[in-house]
Amino acid sequence: MPFVPDSVETTIRDLLVDVLGVAPATVAAMTDDTPLFGALPELDSMAVAGLLTEMEDRLDIMIDDDDIDGELFESFGSLVAFAKAKVRE
């Protein structure tokens, strides 16, 4: 069954809670403009690898090294937009 893109945002929110241990209330309050890397202490360079691996597993996508840049984790919206684009590929 193909992944439903409308549920991508929910999956990303779940990942931030499950993988990074961010408080559910904090994640629930995130908007597209909420900064991530550098603003969330839980999201450090080591956590990025775990988050990307879980994104691949839960969204059934492949993330290439070339896909990863500084803008990917700039904000909640940029991470969700990236995930939605990968699901559509």
C-alpha cells in the first residue's frame, strides 16, 4: 500500500518524539517556520543519522547522501516538504 502523503507530517511529528525524545507538546506546537537544527538541543549531528534512518523505514523512502544539506533540517516545514517530495518519487 503506498504511503499517504497527508500523513507525512504526522509521521515526522511522531519521529521527533520517538527518535529524538522531544516533548510531545513541543512537537505539537511546531509550525512550518519552527527552526530545528541549532534550535532543538535534541537534534545534533549524531541524531540526524537516526532520524534519517527512521524516516526511510517509516515512510518507505530512500534518502541519498546527495539529498542531505543544511536546509533539510532548517525548519519543521523544510523537513516535512522534503519527506513529502520523497514519498511522491
